[in-house]
Amino acid sequence: MILYTCGVKTGGPAAMHPCAKAGNALDDAGYKYEIKTVGGYRLMFWTWPSRKKDRAEVEKLSGQQNVPILIPDDGEVISGSGDIARWAKEHPKTAA
């Protein structure tokens, strides 16, 4: 399972950020996941020149450049913090 983010981690004062919201939802549902950080943050104008290159993998997977996106082990693509949070709530990790 891979969570693509802009680099904002879960918890702390950043908890309201969409990428942190997605990570927190996965944490709450009991998942372990890999975080892949992508550059090109839209509010940091100095990253704009490399945004397309930095987010090429995200765009290939989801058809758009925005993060967060989640790729569960089944290969489904879930885009956006709200959809990721909803998916995590509907699919909590079961004890193995």
C-alpha cells in the first residue's frame, strides 16, 4: 500500500492538511503503508517549474497531479483525502 503525499506527515499541527488527513485515516484504520513524497507543491511557486516532472507518476496513476492518492495492494487508485478517509473507514485492517 502506497500513499503519495506532498510531504506533510500525519499528526501534529499539520493534521488538518489533506495529506495528513489521509495518513491519519489509514493510521486509525490500522494500516501500515509506504509514503512516497512528491515535489511540486502548488503553493510554493519555486516548485512550479518541476511540478509536471515531479508528479508524473501521480498523473500516470490517477490522471491528475494532485495528492494525496492511495494505491492499496489491489492496485485500485483512490484520490483525495476525503475518499481515502472514507475508504479507510469502510475497510479497516483486520487482525492477521
